[in-house]
Amino acid sequence: MTAEPIRLFLAGDVMTGRGIDQILRHPGDPRLYERYMTSAADYVTLAERHSGPIPRGVTGDYLWGELLDEIERRNCDLRIVNLETAITTAAQPEPKGINYRMNPANIGVLTAARIDACGLANNHVMDWGEAGLVETLATLERAGIACAGAGRDARAATAPAVLPLAGGGRLLLLAFASSDSGVPLHWDAPPDRPGLALLPADPVAATIRAVAGLRRPGDILLVSLHWGGNWGYAVPDSQRRLARALIGEAGAQVVFGHSSHHPKGIERIGDGIALYGCGDLINDYEGIGGEEAYRPQLGLAYFLDLDRRDGRFRGLEMLALERHRFRLRRASPEDAVWLQQSLARVPLGPAPRLDPDGTLRLEA
């Protein structure tokens, strides 16, 4: 009798700061230091001009919308996202032009979806400096949410989050960021100060060394990578080389990529899988023009099945979603078809099929 697979819920960039923070129950300081916006509330106004009224003082489940029931229905073993926001009241921004923060009192955004772990290696987790990162780490710890990819020193930043699996075994979550995603080089964690895990210039050899010796028999290894720019479907050869090395040499089962604002291609590598760009799931970008060709209001939620015995890929479901009034809802049939086609723009293997209910599927 075949054991039920391990099912993971994965989501790309979850940005709960700025305008999102302003509609929650405990909005933080709205001051911004951007070139065109001085208040986070302006992003709410911009979205309302585009989509209609957005309620204020909402609870954390509002943002997840129709996705929340879908996550519950699919009986996920673990829920993992890339958190692209500092959770802090720190007042000193990094001089980088765009700075995201969510009031720690709004941590219910993550607990509402029962998130188990967050990847923190990205280009916004230190938007409010070391103080902002330390407060982010402390807030996640109090909420019982594990994290990887950032820490109070280099050793903590590069250590895996160890997530027990029901019935035995562990999932190890490692997270790294690439400087080409906009991460300032000085965010790389030194031995004695807070920072994040930044990929070195020669990432293949260094990452394989970082992974070596971590796994025990029965462990599953998932590597979160924040890499590349925000727009474009191309998958650079450097990313494919790293993904193949992690799966083929280091023994990872999943490469969990993000940074692009839209979903990108997927590649089967041996018994593993590389998700090169999971796109945005939650953000406050409604009403911001300029990239309409990518349909930036659309996103995917990923439900990944892995064999419970050896972690090999068993199947993938992707739910087509639309962000509307800062809330997730099922995408239209036409948009689901468009998302299916967009995943095949760069041929990396078999394209996912589209079921009548709007679910995209990739089978082993």
C-alpha cells in the first residue's frame, strides 16, 4: 500500500507591509521614504482607484481570501512562504528607495494561514536595518514560525530551519539570496552581527558545501532562492546550473525560487523539481501601471506532493489566483489559461495541464 505523500503549500513573495499594513487592525507608522510616495496610505488609495473600496481594520484572514479554504481542504503537512517584509516598528530605513515593514501587532496575517516557516533571504527583510531584522526574528519566534536565510549572525543565517514531519522524518529549509535580486552586499551576515545568507560569487560549490552533511536518512531538503529580477520569463543558465547541482549533487528535492513578480518556468530534475519563480502572492501593487503585459494581478499558489519515504516528486497542483482589493480570489478561466501558457514561454519540460476547475497540474 502506497503511503500518502507529503503535501507542501508553497508561496512566492508575501509582502504584508506598506499599503497592506495600513488596512490591518494595527496599522503602523505610514511614513515612506520613496521618491513618489510619502505615505503607505497612498498605496491603499491607488488600489481603490483601480479596484474599488477596500475595508480597513481587517483581520489577517482577509488577505488570503478564497485561498484559505483551499489550503485547509488540501490537508497540507507544511506551509512555507517567502516573507518579503520586515516585521518591525524600527524607524530608520535603509537608503534603498523602497522599504517594506509591517507592524508586529499584525502577525496574525501569517498565523491566520498557519504558516509553519518563512524564507527570509530576500531584498526587503533588512529594509529597516539590523534593528528591523532582529525584531522580525523575535516576532516570528514568539508566533512559533520557523525561519531560514537570516539570523543574528552568519551561523544562524545559513542554518536550516528544521521542520518535523508527521509520522517521522524532517524537512530542512535552507534559504539564500542572490545579489542580482537587489540585495545590498552589506546585508550579508558577518560572524558577529545580524544579516542574511547571501549567495557568493561561485554559488554552486559554496552552496553544495553548505548543504553537505545536513541531511539524515529520511530528511527532505528544500532550498529557497531569491534570485534574478522582477520581470521576464527567461531562466538564466546560472540558475539552471545551481538548481541541477542542488538536486543532482547535494541531494535537495526542491528548489523554491522567487523574486519575479509573476510565475516563471518549472523544471523536473531527476526525482526533484525546480520552481524557478513562484511570483508574488500578496502585495499592495494594485493600480501601479507599467507592466500590464505580465498581468501582475495574477499569481499561483503551489501545492507540492513528495514521496513520504524518499522525498521524490509525486505531483504539483497550482491554483490560479487574482489579487483584488488586496484580497485573493480565484482567477477567471481565461486568466488561468493565460497563466498556463505563461509557464510554457520558456520550454523546460512538460507543460502543466489545466483542469476545468482552474487548477494547473504537473504529474510525476
